[in-house]
Amino acid sequence: MTCPGMRWPEIHERFPDLSYRQVDYWSRNGRLTPHQHDVGGNTITDRAQFTSGHFNCWPPDQVAALNRYDQLTRYDMKGDKIIALASDPHAILELIATLTKIEAELLEAAT
């Protein structure tokens, strides 16, 4: 069975502003929940077996969270602010709409 998730190269291509270090940190601290595969592509379910030599794969719901993290980092938000907002999709959409409106108003005022 093919995994519906995304590996790091695909994530980096989709979200070039996020670094592997950020994504790995969020994963190691439980803010994201990747799963791992062995070289044969088999999913490893026992977290005790997560070791080097296996690769992380982020499922679609985690990729959606990365999308929200990416949007927040574009507004120079960092750390726990990102995590708190990204965990609530409605709050993030409202915040992004507000920031986009403010950005448009500032650009209009500058011209």
C-alpha cells in the first residue's frame, strides 16, 4: 500500500520557507506526528523502533498543519504563537484574513 503522506523533499518543495530543522523540532516535540517507514516502505508503528535509517512521512492532516505554520511564519510569527494558532484552523484563517487585509491597506497607503 502506498503512503498518502509526504516525505521531507516533497514538504520542502511545497513549503520552501520552512526548514527541516523547524519541522524536525516540531515533530520531536509532539507538535507534528509523522510516521516512519523502513527502506522497503513499510510503516513502523512502534515509536520505540523509530531510529536512523528510517524516514519520516507526514500524513495529509499534518501537511495541512504545516501549511498553517508556513502561513504564520510569513508574518514573522515564531515559536509557541505558531503552534497555538495552527492547532485551531478557524483561528488561523481569521488571523490570516485580518493580516492580509492590513497588508493590502498598508500597500495602498504607501502608493
